[in-house]
Amino acid sequence: MSQPAGAAAGDTVPELVTLHVWRVSRAALPRALTRMALDPRRLRATPGVRFGKLLGTGTGTGFGPGDADLTRWAALAVWDSPTAAEGFDASPVGRAWARIARAAVRVDLRPVTSRGEWSGRRPFGEPPGGRVDGPVLALTRARLRPRRAATFWTAIPPVAAALHSAPGLLARFGVGEAPLGWQGTVSVWRDPTDLVAFAYRHPEHRAAISRTPTEGWYAEELFARFEVRDVVGDRTVLGWVADGDAATVKGHA
């Protein structure tokens, strides 16, 4: 059974989180926008979903307001159990997006670390960490303070440029609940070592991290890292750039 509205998420670490990403044609854009208006509530009401978000995406080249990709849309779902997740494709949300998508992919995730909140909740609990051998997905999400947004956008281009050529990067794109002020990033890495090397040793990214406390960019922020358990569907929807490394994930293209 799905968690009642208003109940606290994050009391327990979920066994499974899924990221669903759909590619639609430009002709299907009006239907996609209709789905974005109707489906957030329906996703949260899906049996077994304890936390769910419908998301727009960006190309991943700039992670800014002009980076929107209107042909790609996503849903993030935190599940009570893997059994509950099996019903997503047959749910009203899953069926509606399947009707308009020309390609789709699902990424199955296990939370490894998480800090911060999303809409006042801790959707991934407090994972204990632990060793991961193989691909990891990093999710960042933030709600910008309006008065700080301009300085934030000026800090983004160097980080985006550095990310593009980061060793071990398999895929990356922006995500957001709204075009402005509510945004985040998804990045998939060959292994945790590559993610840590970029996050804490790359000068552009380290400089942005050091500015965060003094600039006060965020009214709310979350960072989470997941073990990639499976990738099912068309990886090109994710912008997967290293098929040679994909063999380390059991899923298929």
C-alpha cells in the first residue's frame, strides 16, 4: 500500500528506487505537457509508491534554464518493495507515458548515501553507505533562493564543461520539477572512484562546492548516490556515452 499523503518518507531506507525516462517526438509535446500536469498526483497515488516525482530534463550540456530538452521526460519513484515496482508499467502513469513514448528506459537503483531533503522529506532515508562495485548514479536536487539565482547560474558553466569530459562518466542530464528555480542533475558513473574524483578533486566542481555555504544559493538541497542494479530499455534515452562500460550493468539495451 502506498504511504498516506503527508506521512513522513525516509524513516526506512527503500530497497528499490526506479528512474523512468521517456523520449517523445516533438509532435507529442502537447500530450507530454498534459501528462506533466495530470500525472504527479497519480504517480504519488500509485500502489506501493512512497515518494514520486515527475520531472522535465535538460540536455546536460549546461544545466541551466536554456538547457531544457522538451523531448525527454522522467519519473522518479521510491517503492515499498520490488514487487510493488513490478506493477508500474501497468499503472495509469506507466501506460499513459508508454502510449506517447518512442523510446524508454528504466534504471533500478539501491540507495547508498543520501543527505538533505526534497519537498521537506527524506525520500531515501539514511542509507548506511557501503562498498559498491560497478556503476553508480548521483542525483542532485535543489530549490534555488530567487535572490541568489543569478550568481548560481554564473557558476554553472565551468562545472558543466568539466563534467562533459570527466573520466568514467557514462551519462548525464539535468532534471527539474519546474523550468526555473527547481532543478537538479543525474549522472551515471562507471564506478564510485570516478564519481569521487570528479566531485572532490576536480577544481571547477570543488570551487562550486566551496562557494555554496557562503553564497546561500539553496533554500533546500539533496544529494544522493545509488548503486545501479539494472538498466532496462534503450540506454540512448539517457545519453549513454560508453557502451563498452555498460557490460558491468546486468541490464540490456
